[in-house]
Amino acid sequence: MTTTSRPTPWALLEQALLERRAIQAAYHGRTRLLSPHALGTKNGRAKVLAYQADDHAADPAQQWRSLFVDELQDAVITDQPWRTAPNYTPHTSGIDALDVHIPPPSK
């Protein structure tokens, strides 16, 4: 049996997700404000589905990001508000297997 090792930011992301708190982290050289919603894996690599609160897209529903956990740097929990959008679903093509997630809103 193969065990997937989880990168260091996993515990911080899981805490932020469960407490519905925003994190700040660098990803590919850009600092981002993220609201984690789901954690899992894609092809064996840890991923987070997060709402990127500092992305000022015209359509807030387009602010979802699926990011590789091991590529996040300097992640910290912030006092910024945790955000979401009405189109949230933990089931995304960016994550094959969910480990922990916030339930989607009831319809």
C-alpha cells in the first residue's frame, strides 16, 4: 500500500478550512488571499480548492482556484474574511479524491 505524503501546508489549510478562515500564501511568485474549501489529491498530489478573494474578476463565480499544496509558500492564517461564491461545489476536475471539504450549500 502506497501512502501519499502530505506537504507541510496541509495542516494549516485543513485548520483554515474547518474554521472557515482565510489564508495568505505565495503561489507561483504571486501573493494570494485564499479561502480554502476542499482538500484532496489529483494524480496523487495534494491539492486545495480555494476561493481567491483578492482576485477582482468581474464575475465572482470565476474566482475559484485549484492549487497544488506543495507549491504554496509562506502560508499563514489571516484575519481577513473567509469568502465563498454560490457556485461552490467540492466536486471539481482539479481534485480526483476529496479528503476534507465544506459541504456545498443546500439548494
